Amino acid sequence: MNSSPSIDQYILKHPLWQAELEYLGKIIQATDLKETIKWGAPVYALNNKNIVGLGAFKSYVGLWFFQGMYLTDTHNKLVNAQEGKTVAMRQWRFNHIKEINERLVKEYIDEAIENQKAGKEFKPTTKPLIIPEELGQLLSNNGELGNKFAQLSLSCKR
């Protein structure tokens, strides 16, 4: 599997972490995952489901596992990507290429792939939309306003 020009460009934009990104990318490319760019960074998917992402930050380079909450993490390598905000995502951070254990990284990726094949996927619940009484009356009494409001996405209605 060859890197797309976009992934190569991503790596070139992070010269401090170039060796680490290339090494981690090589490990991931040895799997059946399909490589793409999402949110401006390399993401690897199986059957259009995101499995693992690769990212360079100021003080580390990391792998993030989209359904990382299902990984056994027997070696205690994973941290919650954004404590209090994310539920399923877990991140593995590296400060130097010497910290990257190819066998262990592959083990985690293989487990993430198997979890996806087994259908282990966290699906967030959405809060019900609560419309204040006054707004509800306005929407009911004004057909055009009610129709326009109905066409909005849930996030816009909130």
C-alpha cells in the first residue's frame, strides 16, 4: 500500500516527527487498513470505519484508536484523548522513535481491527431536543417559521 501525496505532505509538514511518523505509518501499512486523510491527518480504516489515526503534536507524535475503549491495553499505553469529552477514543503517545515497539504497536492495531470485525463500536447517545414553550408556540402558530425550523439540523435547532 503506497502513501498518498497528502499523507507524504502531512509528514513533510512535521519535520520534527518525520522519522516517527514514517515508522508508525510503515507499521500500519503492513495491515489491511485503507489509508486516507481526515481532519487533515492520516487515518486508517477498515470497511469505511475509522480504526486508527496518526498525528504529530508539539511535544509528541501519537496514534489514536477510534474505538480504543475496547482495547485490553494490557501494557497501559493508552490515555483518553480528551478526558471528559471523548468516551471511546484512546491515544498512545511517543516522544521519540526509540519508544516505538513495532511488535507491540502491531498487537494493538490488530486487536483494534478484530474489535471492528466483531462489531464493537461505541455509539454516542444524543440528548433529546427540548424546545421552550414560547418557541414551541411560535413555531406552531407560524407555518413558514415552523417549516424552516424543521429543516434545520439538530445542532442548529439547539
